[in-house]
Amino acid sequence: VESSIPEPQRDAWKKHTKKGFTTKDEFEDETVRHIETTLARSLFNCDELAAYSGTALAFRDRLIVEWNKTQQRQTFADQKRVYYLSLEFLMGRALDNAMLNVGLKDVAKDGLKDLGFRIEDVISQEHDAALGNGGLGRLAACFLDSLATMNYPAWGYALRYRYGIFKQQIIDGYQVEIPDYWLDFNPWEFPRHDVTVEIQFYGWVRKYQGENGKTKASWEGGEIVEAVAYDAPIPGYKTATTNNLRLWSSKAASGEFDFQKFNNGEYESSVGDQQRAETISAVLYPNDNLDRGKELRLKQQYFWCAASLYDIVRRFKKSEKAWSAFPDMVAIQLNDTHPTLAIVELQRILIDIEALEWDEAWTIVTNTFGYTNHTVMPEALEKWSVPLMQNLLPRHLQIIYDINMNFLQMVERKFPKDREMLSRVSIIEESQPKMVRMAYLATIGSHKVNGVAELHSDLIRTTVFRDFVSIYGPDKFTNVTNGITPRRWLHQANPRLSELIASKLGGYEFLTDLTLLNKLEQFADDKEFKKEWQEIKYANKVRLAQHIGNTTGISVNPKALFDIQVKRIHEYKRQQLNILGVIHRYLTIKAMSPEERKKLAPRVSIFGGKAAPGYWMAKTVIHLVCSVGEVVNHDKDIGDLLKVIYIEDYNVSKAEIITPASDISEHISTAGTEASGTSNMKFVLNGGLIIGTCDGANIEITREIGESNIFLFGNLAEDVEDLRHAHTYGNSFTLDPDLSRVFTAIRSGTFGDAARFNALCNSIVDHGDYYLVSDDFSSYVKTQELVDEAYKDQEEWVAKCIQSVSRMGFFSSDRCIQEYADMIWNVEPLVPQ
Ligand code: OX2
């Protein structure tokens, strides 16, 4: 194997190779050294942030050693690797995770204590890496954790946004967005200024006569932007495998800096060009489940796909294998349609640059890619305008047309004379302007398409991809139900629960084989165990109550039932149903006698989540929640019976505090709209029950934990269409009297200026109630009453929680990755010796 160091000098080199610390003393040594020399601080000016930085750098040194070895091992092993292309990786904090994964958190805790710091304070200094919107990005992060833990040779590829998802402030009950500049100090990333790729945009296509008289195409002109790689180590849990997440940053190509302008005194405009190049990776688009079709977004997508593919192809070419072996060495998974251009780019590389025949190239392409669909909602399915693409990526558009032509010819042979079918499945929508349907392109260019929960996968087979199922047969479409990593979402977020479970199961093996949790079931009636379980839940609620007190000034009683809905604010997720239910509860309590009130279980309704900055209705929902809180929380007559809290700036690190503290959490989307949901899994795994609709993974959670352990309500997906139809075309639309009373209260100004909530109320009462709030309201309210009843019997409640946790083994992202590896990628782990 090639090495840059000649044989005779390697011994000297090896003698000085560092392993990183293992003992407390070595940890302190390394941390103090970093604080004093790397950071130029001292005993006299070391604050918690400096302590965090020193600790992070000490751990980073340890990770790097294994990271380098892992990369070498994977190169020598010469086996298939997985590349996970995702525009979002919602990683959260890295230090705590690194400590637990390398098994040195206790060492660090003791060491930091020696140095005068509490480990919790140090950990909480870290800025979240918030390169994602919600579930889609967090899923990608859980997958990286599982891939490394299970020793799969795998890389993540994304963009190095300068600004992650915005920070949310709630000011006077309204959401305000603050930029998230997170790169000030990021010890986890390594700039690779030597790993750069030149990315082309715009220009034209030149046709020429190639060898043996064939017409060839070449993409020329336009402008060049440089992609620079930044790498972050991804440590597996209790394994030496440390994988790589590569983020691309854009900058002006070095040759492009306009010296002419510079010399002519046009300094400002030449710097302007630089900035324009840097804009590409500047900001994460803050939309969840919504496609806006902005040119800069398309630029981001191509920039990232082209840089990643160049990198992957370069790595493959080093192996000097034949092109036909490419799919045996490379599996590329497309996280939603955002990276679909990678399909076109690989085809372009193979035919225009590597001079393969179209068919040979296309076989390689389709055997390489897999596509994961995350939504059936039309407003989230990506389409790009043909004129936009023509301008930005002229050669790619031609290739898309050729892919489409070949595909339609195949369809025509299979379904002769079915013109309707051809126009339905065409990649090009014949609208004004014409649009490229990315989900179709992704499907045609991949060998497998998967949904993310059973219901969702059934829905895509019968709705968006229905025709494609008849064209390709059912086997191309499959399901991989989402999962979550138990390392972060149990062990890290809820260390005491993890420890209690370990004490019963005789160790922490369940963290890498979550099905072992089923051995807990036998303790569901164990008095002592249940008591400890309850104590832990209570302590977690106290912690959340403290956070709420510190951030909102409102004191909540940790003995009350904590009812939590935290996720992106979206009409389909129906936070409006939740808050309307809260208002109903408030009005009901107000009308109760003191005796009746005594029987009530006090509740804290907790909301959290960001609204896309341009999503006016979602912002109105936030405002309604805050306005209701303003009234209820200050109503002395109500006291502790009801509190309504909005937790500002919901993110991964807040989720780690919130999730372990719930008694009940809400997953109440209109049936058929939430593809899977993953926070439902997190809440149950942390010993909370859930109230939910028959949607997404709720259905499979019910199957696993049992119907008696979940509060299901509402209409079924199969009835949604008819109900919607009836709203618009039915004879009468009568509101449930309870819901009517709620609207009357809002409209009479009980929660402030009613005009602000007009559109929200009207969307339900007058404008078709697309998300079926009125249809599900009474069933929701009744089910919440069942929750109240059930909560009164704490013995039974805790037994339900324990039983549920013991049956959650299926929802580990390790199981998920195993399924992808076996069914879609066909890759093997590479276990370090
Ligand atoms: C989300 C889905 O809305 C959610 O249901 C799912 O759990 C998550 O992806 C992970 O699969 N953008 N975000 C999603 O879909 C899209 C599109």
C-alpha cells in the first residue's frame, strides 16, 4: 500500500503516534494543555466555555485517532460503502455523545470536577449543530449513529451551512427569527483545504462528433464555484469505527477572483463576486414539508450533488476497477428528492466524460441509487421549472429529457396506446411553465424506493407512485419503518432510566440490541422497580419545570400531568386541534363547581416548535397558544389546574430535556399526512404514553406495545377523502357544540384581539377544514378525558409505561439500518479487529 512516509522512517513516525487519553489524569493533562496552549487561556480566565472547548478538543484528539484508522481500514478493505446524501443532518450537540460513545464520560466527569467544573455545565455550553428542520434531518443523524455503531463503512454528505435553522424567540407572543451563526468555534469540523471540487453552473452545451462518428455533448462556459470539504468524525457506540460526515462549503474559485477588476479599482465588486459564490452554502432553507422552488435552492442541490459525486467517483477510480463494478462498491441513498440531481450527474459523468454508452451507464446508475420518500403531501413534492433548469444546468436538462424518452418508450411498449398513462408518468409535467417532477425522476433512476412507515409505504404505492407500481412491479417499492438511536434518545437524554434498565437487565447490551428491553416486562408489577421508575420520571419533570421557570418565569407543578406536543408547527400536525382542546378544558373547568374541580388531575400543556418564517397560519397558531397561556396562566381561579406553556426555540438539545419529562405526548396529525413521525418513538421509549391518530408509525407502535397502552382517536386515513368532499359539497356543516363554544370564546376576545385569529377559525369553519379538525374534535376531547381517568390510577399508569418501553425494541434505528443494508444497499459491516 502506498504511503507518503518512506519505509525506514516509519518506525520513528509510529513511535510518536498518539492514542488519546484513557485515564482521568491523562484527560486533565490534555484538557489543561488545550485550554492553555490551543486556546491561550489560563487558570485565571477559564470560564465554562473555555472548559467546554478544552474538553471537546481533548475528546476530539481521541476521536481523530480512530477516525484516521477507520478510513484506512475502509480503504484497504476494498468493499462496498454507503453514501447517505441528505441536505439536512440535525446533529445537535456532539460532546456528550462522543463521551458516551467512547465510554469515557465518567472519566471526564471526575476530571472536570478536579478542575473545578460540573460536567453538565460544560456540556451545555455547546452550540447545537442545527443543520436541519425536523424529522427528516434528525433521522439522517440517527442513521449516522447507527451506521458507525454497526461498523458499516458509510459517509454522510451535506452542505456546510453558515446559518443553520434560525433561533426562535417568542416576543409578545409572536415568533421572531434570529440567524443561527454557529461556526464561531466548532471543534468538531476539519477543513480540508486540499479537498476541493470545481462546480460549474450556467453555460451551454456543445455537440461534436466523437469517435466512430457518434454525436457527443460537452457542457461549456458558465461560471465556476469551488466546493471545499469540511469533515466531522462520527463515532460509533463502543466500537472503534469512526465514520465521516463531509460538508461542502462554497467559495469563489481561486482562478475566478477578478484581478482585472481589482486592479481597476473595482475592489468592491470583485469582493461582491466572492460573496455571491459563498451565498450558495450560506443558509439552510427553513421549510419543513414544503417546496418553494427557489433558484438558490436548486444551486445548493446541484453544488452538493456534484461535489459529492466527484468525490465518490474519485475514490472509486483509485481502485482501478471496471465501471461495471461501480454498484458493487458504491450504494448511494437519496434522503428525499433533494439529491435527485445526483442521478443525472452520474449519468453525465459516465457518458460525457468517461465515454460509456448510454445503456451501460444507465444500468450502473440505477443499480447505485436508492430513494427514500418522506411525504405524500403535494405541496412538499419537489418540482423544478424547466426554464430555470435550462438556464442553470443546460446539459442536465437534456439528459433528463433523454431519461424521460427512454422511460416513456418502455412504458409505451408495456401499455400500448395508453396516452393518459404516458402523460401521467412523464418526468415533465406539461404545465405553464413545464416542470420537472423530481419524485418521478428519483423513482426511475433508483433500484428501490422506500417509504418510512407501513401506512406511508402503502399510501405511496396506491397514490403518488401507483402507475409506477404497475410499470415496474411491486418489488421496486418497499417499506423501512423509521427508528431512533437509543444511545442519544435513551442513554444520553435519560441516563437514570438507562441505568435503572441496565440494573435489571444485567448491563447495557440493550443499547446495541434494543429488543432486549422485552426482559423488562416481568418487572411491570414489581413494586420497588415501579417506585424507582416513578422517581426518575418525577426528577425529569422537575428538571423540565426548572427549565420552564428559568425561561418563561412561569412556575409549573411537576406533580401535574405533563402533556407535550413538540415538533414543527404545521397545519397537518394539528397543533390547532391541541390548543382548541386546551381552550375547551379551560372553559369546562371555569364552569365546574369546587367539588368537581377537586377530582381533576392538574395539567400542564406544553407546546414547542418552529414555524417556517413565511408560514403565516403556523405563526398564528403559535400566537394563539401564547395568548391562551397569557390568560390561563394568570387566572387565579384556575391555579395549578391548568397551565399552558410555549417552550421557545425547540431543538435537539431541548428535546433531550423535554422528551424524558412527558406523561403524555401528542402525535395527532390528520390520518394519512404524517409519513412516520419519530418523536412518537422517543417519547414512548422514555416512559411516556401517547395520544395519537392512526397515522404514520403510531400504527406500528400500537401493534408493538398493545392497544391498551396508547390513546388512539380520530378518523382513519381511508375516510379522509370522503370527509373532505363532504365539507365542500355536503348539505350542512354543523359544528360540535363544544367546538362551537371554543370558537365563540375566541371570537368574543377572551384571548385578546379576536381579529388576529379570524383566518385560523375560518379555515376550520368556512374554508373546508382541510385537516379535519372539526371531524376529530369530539373524539379527541373524549380521549383526553380517558387520559385524565387513566392518570389517576398511578399504579396502572406506570405499569403501562414499563410494558410499553419493554416492547419498543423494534424502533431502534439499528434495525432500520439493518433493513436498508440487507434489502437496499447490499453492504456488509467492517468490524475493527
Ligand atoms: C418528515 C416527515 O414529515 C415525518 O413524518 C418523518 O418521520 C420524517 O420526515 C423522517 O422520515 N420533510 N420532512 C419529512 O418529510 C419531508 C418531506
